[in-house]
Amino acid sequence: MLADPEIRKLFDSPMLRGNYVGCDNPTVPAALPDESLEFLLTFARQLEISSIFEFGSGRSTVSFLQAGFSVICLEDSKHWMNQTMDQLSDEDKRASDSFVRPLRPRFHGLMPVMDWTIDEKIATKIREADLILVDSPFFPPFRESTLWSALLNNDHAVIILDDTRIPTVSRFCDRIAAANPALLHCRVQIGHTFDIFCRMHDQTQLKRAQTILEVVKGWRRLSGVV
């Protein structure tokens, strides 16, 4: 993993500040497109990381493992996890670890969400990761809680959140970044758009910065999903 000053430089580099094109996977629009996968692999190599933690599993899991990275996945769907594992060689499977846990009703501040309960075993895996990819829960607005869990449990990893072209998702990323100016934050408009964060070993208390309007919207969203 790069040292903090090198990570700061990377956040200001053309790789993260350049112009990209948004796009979808032509076969499965919800899946990561090839352009996003190529970006993730290049970025991971630039960071010189040793371990990856993924919220969710799929094309990125297969690509990371085939590229030689160690990957740990947390998934809520056993069926989807099995589909991912079926694409891996025995050698890739040995470089991976996976957990299937159901999403539970939780509160992110005053906002109700469906998210994982992060027990100590999972929290330890998150803390050990150098790169964290948040590409689940499937309903992207719930990822505010998942991103928050990643930020709370890891003070050094680069955290990448997918699907931030969705206005609700980009808004909560902007709120968190504005309320926590010590966070490194960048939006890369490639594929479904990534927002990238890093705490840079900062130990100050993180602020949620939820507005009453966003809390009300959160209650309305949950009622339409569950």
C-alpha cells in the first residue's frame, strides 16, 4: 500500500481527475461495465494494495482474483455468491474468503435502511483491507449506511462506492465529504460513476450530516422497498 503522501498525490492525479465516459454493461446493465473493471484493476495496482474487501460480489470479484489480488466478500445472496464462485478456479478460490449474511433493518442515524450488521469478525476483515469496494446492497441508497460502516471500521483503506450517478447516492457522498473535510474524496464519472474516499489515518470523529429532509426521504424509501 502506498504511503499517505503518495495517496494524496494519486487523488489529485489525472487518473482520478481526468475525463471519462459513463456507460452500462451491454449485456447486464446492472453489472460493472468493462471500463469500470479496467479502472478498478489499474487503480488497485497503482495503490500497490495487498488485500481487498468487497460489499457484494460479481464481476469485480472475479477480475480482482484473476489479477492476483486477495479478496474477501460480504454478500447477502447465497445464490449470487455461488454464481460468482462458480466462475473461479481452485487457485482463485484459495485467494478468496466469503461471507453470506442477510440484510437486516437498521438505523443509519435517524434513517432506516436495510444493511448488514457488522460483527467483530467482519469488522476485523474490513480493518485489514487496503481497498474496499461498496457495490451492494442492491438498492443503492442503502449504501450510505454501508459506506459509513467502511469509514468507521477502516482509517487507511481507499474506499470505492459504485453507482453514484444516482442522485440520491451522489448527494449522500457530497454530504459526508462536506461534513468531514479531512476525508479525501473524488468522483470519477466512469461506468456507473465511482465516488472514492480515504480517511488517511485521521482519527477525528466522523460526522453523518443527515438533514431532516434526507431522513424523511429515507423513511419513504424503506416503505417502498420492504
